[in-house]
Amino acid sequence: MAEALEKKLELRVIAPTMATGKSPYKFKKTVDMVIMRCTTGDMGILPGRVPCSMVLDTGILRIFDEDSDVKERHMAIMGGVAHVSDNVVTILSDAAQKPSDIDVEKVTAELKEFRRLFDETPDLNQKQIYRKDIQRCQVQLDVAATTNK
Amino acid sequence: MPSMKAIKRRRLTVKNISQITKAMNLVATSKLQRARANKSAIGKPVQATFDIVYNTVSDASAQEQPFVKPREEIKTTAYVLITSNRGLCGGYNSNVCKALAKHAKQNEKNAVIVPVGTKGRDFFKRRGGNLVETAPPSETPNLAEAKVVADNIVKMYENGEVDEVYLVYTQFFTVLSLEPIVRKVLPISPDYLRRVVGADLKEGEEWEDLGFFAKPDPKPASSVNQDVEFDSGIAEVLRNVIPWYLSMYVYAAMASSALCEQAARMTSMDSATKNAGDIIEKLTLMFNRQRQSIITQEITEIVSGANALQ
């Protein structure tokens, strides 16, 4: 167990990108710990974790690395799946954004618009869709507010 | 025998065409390098995704899940056909289309074709195939486009519109050896996937090379057949993993096909340039013969005219 704790995790984030000719790895690094938002709640992964698969919700992926200049990084993850096996955490996400990828002005305007639509629509199913959009925008703004740009 | 003027004009035309084919050959050579780099760059992510899918579907509880359990009655088969948007690449497009047509004929099921690339779409449109309209892909494959195709297939499979899905693409072996391949992607066979990811290979069993990634190292016993925890239940995980599996499969097939397209274009343009050279040589010979015969005829006329005056 002690040996496992001394080790580090390899984090790989794969997300679709329209940039051609580039690797689909959005992020690939050796880290100490990751905390991700799953559909069942937040889950922290440390080295030595038993193999597991989980479904991700829209939320912030928190990446901790003591050896790096930036001790804690944040990424916006818009759903997907994660798998942990042999100290490798692989995240397959529909969209993953670093703080530098987020256009704060655009997202703020979108958030305002979605809130207005949410308040105006009487349809409950439509409200559910707008709620998800609002959640996505809020996660993006939270990530953009972090300093690890 | 055509006139000298006509031969000269034809020779000039062939020369111009050979210049174009030569330029296209050079462009294809450069694009081939890029396509090769692109294909090798996605190898690891594809392998990582396949490993995850294998770890999920190999679980005993996954065998009864919809994407793993084969349907009792197969009525309709979907074929995802990957071709190029452009021609002038020899038999590349027609070979892969013919491979699909042959498989569909042998399969004897209703075939629905999901074309990725306009050439394949046009081929089956002319033959009256049952096509699903899709947007033509961009020149260089990307995961976002592959995901759109994959999500569409998953929806069709879940709705029961199709009962099995095949992927038809061209596998790259060498520049001169390109092979059209028809592979079943849904429902997933855990045993086949085990051979693809090279896990727990039994004696006499060989690693299944899809041409997407290099042969994986033999996996340690601890990493195979290990119990995986499913945080939100196997059905939910599988429902989210399958679109990813298909996206990466389609993406890798698109990258492989893009590489084959450039290889096919390079070889066909190379042979076109060589053929143009041969034609120019023949036309030059014909032109010289024609010129010589006119000169000979003129000399004969002058000599016979001089003889007549004496």
C-alpha cells in the first residue's frame, strides 16, 4: 500500500477537437490526485485505486500535482466517462476546456440568455434543458476564474 | 495519319496533363507524410479507449447488455462506409465500395449505408442503395466529425432501426498494399475485442491487427480479468462508453482511409505521369515520321519535276 501511495497517477483526457492533425489528448500529465464530478457525486482518485469506471457529469475536474509550478489545475468537463486502472486515469469527455480555452464574455452572455429563457418558458422539459445549459456556463465561468491559465 | 498540327497540339495537351499529374503526385506525397503522422498520433488514444471498452464489456454482467448481446433476429445491417471526397486516386474508392456491395450481397439482409465521404455516397446513390444522408467530412479527419457519425449509429441501433453495424474502410499496409476491410463493430464481441487489445492471448491465438495502433505489450496477469467497480452501474457506464468506442473506431478508420487515399493518389499519379511520358514519346516519333515523310515527298516532287524539265 505504501508503495502504491508513493507512485503517481497518469491522467489522460481525451476530447473531440476540430483542430486537425493534432492528438486527441486534451491533457496528458503525471499527477498526484484528481477529483472529478461523477453522476453519483464527487470522486477523488489517488494512486493505488482499484480499477473502476464511472459516468461523469458536467463539472470541474480538479488536478493536483505537488511537483508542478501550479499545484492545482481546473478543467471544465461536460460529461463523459472515466476509467481508472493501473494508476492510469483515462477521461473520455464530450468537451473538456482549460481556463485559457474559455471566452468569458461569450459565456457570460450565454448564461444571461439561458437564465432569461429558463424563467420565461413554462415547459418543464425545456426548463430541464436550459438548467443543463446554465450549469455548463457556470462551470465554464468557475474554471475561467481560476488562476492556472 | 493525323496532321502534324494535330499531333503537335495533342503532344502539348499530354505534356500539360503530365505537369498536373506530376504536381498532384508531389502534393499527395507531402499529404501522405502528414496523414501518416496524424494516424500514428491517434494510435495511443484509440488503444486507451479500446482498453476501457474491453475492461467494461469483459465483465460478466455486461454479457446481457444491449450493445453486447447479439439480437436474435437480424433484419437490417448498417454499413458505415468511409471513402474520400475527391477522385483521381485510382481504384481506392471503387474497391472499398465494391467490398461493401459484395459483403451486403453475401449477408442477404436489408442494408442501410451511412456514407462518410461523397464518393461512396454517389456510388450507392447511382445504384439505388438505401442511404442515410450525412454531411461530407472535411479533408483531414477529426474526432468531432467521427463523434457525430457514431452518435447517429448508436441512436439507430438503440431505436432498433438496425440490428448490427459494420465499418467499411481501407486498411494501410504499405504504400502499394491497401486493402478494403469490412469489420463488425456492433454488437461488440468481447472475445474479438480481447484479441484486438492483446489481453490474455491463449496459445495459438494471434493479436488482431486493425491497423490503428502498434502491437501492445503482453499485459500482466494483474491487469486482465481484474474486477472493475462500476460506480453508476454497468448499464449506465456501457451506455456512455459505447459512443466513445464507436467514435474512436470511426475516427481511426477515417485516419487510416485518409492515409490510403493519399497513397493511392500518389501511386496513380505517378503511373499517370509515366504513361504521359510514354505517350509524348510515341507522339514525338509520330511527328518526326510525318515531318520526314513530307520532306521526302517534297524532294521526290522536286527531283521528278527537274527530270521532267530535262
